Amino acid sequence: MRKFKAISLFCGCGGADLGLIGGFNYLDQNYPDNPFKIIHASDINAKAVETYNLNFEHKASIQDIHELDISNLKADVIIGGFPCQPFSTVNPTKTPSKKSNQLFWEMARVINDVKPSIFVAENVQGFYRLNNGFYFKLACNEFEKIGYQIFHKLLDTSEYGVPQKRKRIFIVGVRNDIKSLFEFPNPTHGEDSCLAEKVKLSEIIKDLWPKEEKYFFSKRAVEGVKKAKNNMKRAVAQDINGQCLTITSHLAKVSLNSRDPVLLVSKEKELYRRFTPQEAASIQSFPLNFRFHGSEGDSYRQIGNAISPVLMWHLSKSILKILKKEK
Ligand SMILES: C[S@@+](CC[C@H](N)C(=O)[O-])C[C@H]1O[C@@H](n2cnc3c(N)ncnc32)[C@H](O)[C@@H]1O
């Protein structure tokens, strides 16, 4: 069977890549192979690239996109979740207005060099909403300028069989000479009677008591939060009968003085804990056999940065529809 060639920019640990190529199991469901072959993957972060290389046949390389020249490659699709920190609502310290923080320019440059039939760019909601969509429009204008028709949608991972509320903006570009319209995948899970019921966090958190004590917050941290003023941020204890708040890269430094999701293990004993890296990976829909390289902090960062593989698997079906029509 013919395989479509894919290029992965800002590949991180490979969440998006895994979803694109498929061939994994998650929560008793199989997500079969898709006809894609990755011909290039790169990221600036060495630890993420090592994780990637533990899990994929195609090996990624450590590269700064500013220096990346792959104009010699031919590909059908380019995917890339360009860095979101400057636009993230949980990290407002960076300056989004600095051009060097807006890596969609570099993504557009590479797309323009390779001219794939279709590309997918992903980012946080903040990128879509910040300054009335100023940065979002800037990116879309640039993608249009290089010859692509743009489609966009906020997709929520919890509507695709993953127990996590994670809304991300997806920008899809279809090359102007291809006349098909891109259709985002319909939700598979939700309140509608025709959809399956949303998956609950309890599918992953089978035991509130972790095997290792290090995941508990200290008594001091709990006391500190109790004494804190009402207007201070507090971690949010998750209802395991619902869907988890977004797993962010910030989980590497999760504290009780933030809006991060945590678990309340015992109300009487006032015991709170963080998610283990394995739990965070499962809430992001990584299969159990996906291996992470580096410290626990590195793992949390790679996991929080990733595009949920299951969501990307559904998107890859929509990408395939365009590519197959073109063929
Ligand atoms: C949102 S994450 C991408 C996650 C990935 N798509 C996944 O699904 O696992 C953004 C990535 O951009 C990488 N990055 C940041 N600056 C970069 C640069 N100048 N060149 C290449 N990669 C960069 C980060 O290391 C990070 O892995």
C-alpha cells in the first residue's frame, strides 16, 4: 500500500506523530495503522528527541527550526505544534509580541520550501484568543500568502474518547491547487445521544493511593494553602467521575498554589497528590508501552507539550480523505 510522506516539525516526544501513523492501543481500543511514513522529524530539545527515538522507527534529529533547511524533501503532509509558551494563559511571563517567540513564521517558511498538499499546525487556545486573535490572524495570513486555503477549529480531546478537557486550536492548510474542502473529525464522545459517553478519569486512576510517597504534597504545603487568602490560586482536586483538567507541561512543577489538576486522596487526612508521569501520559492518551527518556520532570514536560495521540489519530483520518481525493 502506498504510504503518504510526512514531515514532523517541533516533534517533541512524538504525540502527534504517534497519532498520525497509528498502530497503538489505548484503553482497550486499538487505533490501527494509517498509511503514513515519517521522513523527517526534528525538535530543539535533546531529551524529547531521545524519547522520540526510543519509540519510533524513523529517528528524529535535534535541530533549531531557524536553521532547518529541508527544501530538498518532498512530502504530502507537514505537522507541527509550534511552541505555545508565549501564548499560554498559564505562563504569561513571555512576550508574544517578540517576533522570535512567534515560530509560526519559521513553520510557514519550511512549508513554503516543501509545499506539501496539506499541513496541520496546533497551538493553545490563548494563541487563538490573545489580543482578539491578533497572532492567530497573523499566522493565517502568512499561511494564505504562501498558497494555502485555511481551515481552523478548536478541538477538545475529551470529545474523542480521552478523559481530559484539553482545547487546542488546529489550523489546517490545504494547498490552493487542491480543490477539496477539509472537514474536521466529528466528536465521537459527548452529551449527544448518538455519541458514546465521555470517558471518565476513573478509567485511568484506578487507585487514589500512589505506590510512592513522593507524589503526595507535604503537610506544610497543605497548611500553606489553607492559610492563603481567598483570592490566591489553588490547585484543583479532580473528580475522577469526570474528565481531568488540561495536563500541561507545568505539571513538572505542580504546586498547590496554582490552578493545576491534583488528586484528593483523603479528605479526612487532608492528603493531596500529584499525578504520576505514567498517569499523566495515560490522561494524554499515550499507550502504556510508550517510553519516556530523562528525569520525571522531563517526562511531565514532554507529556504536557504533546498533542494527544488519540485526537491526532482522528485528525489523520480527515487528512487522509484530502490526500486520497488528490491521488
Ligand atoms: C507543543 S511542543 C510539540 C509537541 C509535539 N507536537 C508532540 O505532539 O509531542 C513544541 C515543541 O517545540 C520545540 N521547540 C521550541 N523551540 C524550537 C526551535 N527553535 N526549533 C525547534 N523546535 C523547537 C520544543 O522543544 C517542543 O518540543
